[in-house]
Amino acid sequence: MASIAAAPTSRILVVRLGAIGDCLRVLPSLVLLRRAFPRAEIGWAVGDLAEPLLRGHPAIDRLHVLGRAEMKAGWVPAAAELRRLGRELAAAHYDVAIDFHTRLKSGVLVRASRAPLRIGLDRRSGTEANFLFTNRHVTLDDRYENRVLRFARLLAPLGLDEAPGDLGLWIDPVAAAAARQIYDAAGRPAVAIFTGTSSRRVSDRWPAPNWLEVVEGLGHAGVASMVVWGPGEMDTAASITATSRFCRLAPPTTLPEMMALLGLFRIYVGSNTAALHMAWMQGVPSVVLCGGRPHRTDRPLAPVPSLMLSAGGAEPSRKLHGEAARRAIEGVEAAEVLAATLKLLA
């Protein structure tokens, strides 16, 4: 694929609407863009759920926010919201639009931006006919490649083919101060426990009794822990901490506060979800319950240590679905998680 680094790049649009973990894993590519084009105006089209983590980021000049409520209210409100944001993007006169989301709705927005150069995945590598909305395509050789590296491949048409280095995570100072206060008040526990997942990935949730066995085992080993939780996850988190004297329940936090809090622990132990990426991108070693997903897709990049766990100790060769995915997560033994956590702590 020929490089087009000479193309106008005074205005660059990044499109990644969600999920939160994927937005975080686009940040290393954002850093590469900013380094290569220091004078460019860089905008980011993002869903309002992830927007708080990007607000104030020094490498982003402008955020274009897609309303989640409108997108879930039916076809008519969703189409109106896409048209509204599309007009906003077109008015910004971007030269380049990079579709890191590669779905139908992101493709609509990329096309609506009217950027002369619109970068995305090709027909084989993308989904939902996204390739129809872009005009410069990238082919993926490994569909399960680590997401950080996969996203960076979309920069190749701009002449950028270096591996990401700086992860680009930015912590709001006010959120950092609030997180420090929570952590200190809890006695500075060593281990963050995160039991939840997004509502779309309930098959990746490990049973609460298993979590209780882990936190009790850590406590008997002299290791304190805290269960951190997100929207809709408090009941499960509270059921674990209510019956254990070794584990504290985190108070309600904003998304930036949660991210800052997760960076303070010595170890992250939990689901393969956005919280994992909040932790490891701040250098926190991680024990990850992967379930039915190839480990390399989500494994924290070196040099951050991690132990990825699936049932039977076997990494799935492809993404599993339905009952197979459920068995892959439920088959992980509490003793394995406890041993892995103590190994990283040691």
C-alpha cells in the first residue's frame, strides 16, 4: 500500500464511538498522530459514555459527542442524531478521517465528515459493510491481533508504521485527587477486584461465590482487596464484600475517578473489560479472566506483567459464543485465580 503522507493533514478526525476499553486502546495511535502532525487540529467523534475519559486530553483539540440515549430510542431519533453529528463534522472541514470503530454507524459519520481521505478496514477485515464509507483501506492479517497494535495499523496510509510506545492515557487531576482520597481511606489495599462486564458480555462474568473464595483466600494470606464496580454492578460487588472482612467495597465513582483509582493498586484481578485497560495502561500487573476470547487480543502489552486465564488453561484459538463462551469462563477455578494473584504479588 503506497504511503500518502504528503496528503493534507491540517485537520484529522478520529472516529471511535465506544466501547470504553477500545477508546482507551486507540490512545496510543492518537499519540502517534500528534507526534507526526504536531500542528494538526485533531478531533475525535465519541459516544457520550466514553467522552468523560477523553475530555481535557492534551492531544485532542475537539470532541464531537454522539448521544447514547438518542441512538437507543429507535430508528428515527438515531438517524436524526447521526445527521446532527454528521453536519457538525462536515462543518469542521477535516482533511483526514480515520475510522477506528469500523461499523455501520461510524462509517456513516466518516462519510458525512466529507474528509477527502477516509481510512478504514477493507471488506474482508471490517464489519457491517463499513468499507463502503471509506476510500483508503487497510487489510488485517490477524483478526485477533492485540487491539492496540491493530488500531495502529490504520495509520499506515499516513506513512506511520511504527509500533505504539507512549500509551497516551490522561488522568484528570481532580479525579486523581478524589481517587487518592478513596484509596487512602480504605487503607491502601493491594488488590483491585473487578467482577463486572458490559451488559453485552454477561457470559464473561465469573460467579460471585468464586470471587468470594478469592478475596477470602487473599485475606488469609494477609492481602487486602477492594471491589471496584461500574453501572449496574453494585449489587454483585456488595454481595461479595458484605460477607468478607478482608475486602472493601469501593464507593460510587465517576468514570475518570474509577480510572484513576484502578491505577493505585498493586494488582488488578478481574474481568476482561474496560477496567482492565484502565489498570494495565497505568502499569498495574493484571490477572485476567479471559473466558472464550483469544488471549493475545486483550493481553496487556509488555512490559506490564499479566496472567490470562481460561478454563483448563487453554487459550481459545477463536472467539467463542453462547454456551461455549460461558463454559470457558465458569471453568476457571478460584484456586487458579488466587494462585495467579499471589504469584504476581510475589
